[in-house]
Amino acid sequence: MLKVTYKVPALFSLKKFNDSHLLARSYEYPMLTTIRGAILSSMIERKGKVYAEKMFRNIKNAQIFIQYPKEYMINQCKIKRMSNKGYEYNYSEDTIRDWEGKYTVGIREYVLTDKIVFYIDKSIDDIIELLVNIDRIGDSESLVILENIEEVDAMENILIEWNESLGSDMDVYELYDWETKLNKKGDKDNGMNFNDVYIYSSKKSPKYKKRMCYVKDKIAVGDFPGDMCQL
């Protein structure tokens, strides 16, 4: 298992799934969707769209575990954002004078954290090359700089799926991943596919699966049962 560490040189923001773009809290850690998306984007840049589409299943099925940050701070900023009606507006050079009225003031949370850390297996070809090429995790404002990639035999402070048998006396956290929805034969996936997530696809229709997780202090890589590895 590879431990991947990125420095975060600026404030990080990743809008919570159900929040409005005009009043948005931020997760203090990246989603599995954003890590997979960053790897897919890197692969398209390095290898091309055709190759990335062929290798999409490898990215989707790779084992990835997010490390919950030990230290972070959250603040709120008033920022200029497109209004709700602005999303329906037909923008062109002829209407440029009217654009200003389509914007308003929104409130967005930003996270101050030193690093983003996650663990990933080596099932994706040339994974180190792809990780080196990543410069954003999340939106275009969430810049990252690769600090280190190392092979480890244990993972620390990671988000693991919670279930009722563990009890309710613990903090739980949302974690979204690309949805897998196999048919009865198991030979067709009606969940997230390449054209559902590719930004230029006319069929773009993201499909996500929400998991509730808790923080596991430390666990050896070889100690995972199969179901926990599906996070």
C-alpha cells in the first residue's frame, strides 16, 4: 500500500454534497470521489482520453483510504458567487454588460490544513507517475503539491465504514465514492462509468454512494477483510 502526502499551500475547500453553492460548508478531508477524479484527470493528461476510458475500471476499483487530518482550522469567507438565476442565463459577448447582475454574495467555508494524506494500492498502471502529475484535489482553487510517496505496511487515522454493531458512541463522517451497481450476472455495471464523470461528455450524470465512517487509529494493511476494502 502506498502512503501519499500532498502539501496544501493555500486554503482548501470541498463543498458538502447537500449544501447550496451560496451557503456551503466544507469537508475537512477529501472524498474518494475527488481522489479518483484527480487520478482520472491526471491519466487523461498523461495518457489521453481513449486510454483513460479503457482504464477507468482500474481507477474505480482501486483501494483508497482517506486519512482524517489530525489538525485543521475552518473559517468562513464572503465571496462573489453566481446567483441561482445566473446558472440559467445564456452568456455571450452580446450580453456581457448584464453579467454582473447574475452574481451575488455567498458564504463558503475554507479549511486550513497542512497536508492531505491518503493510502492507495498499486493496481493502477503507472500510478506514481499519475500521482506526481496531480496539482489539484477538489475544485480549481484547491491546489496541492506532492510531498512524498512511500510504501507502508500499516495505515493510521483512516476513515473506515461504520455499522450499527460498533455502537453509536463515536463520531461519524460522510464519505462519498463512485457508485457500483452490478447486474445479476455481474458482467455489467450500471453505476458510475467513464461518460458519467467525463467533463465533456453529453451523457455526464455522476452517480455516488454515501458511506458513514469512523476514524480507525491504526491498522495493518493485511488485516482488512474484503468488505472493508471496498471503501
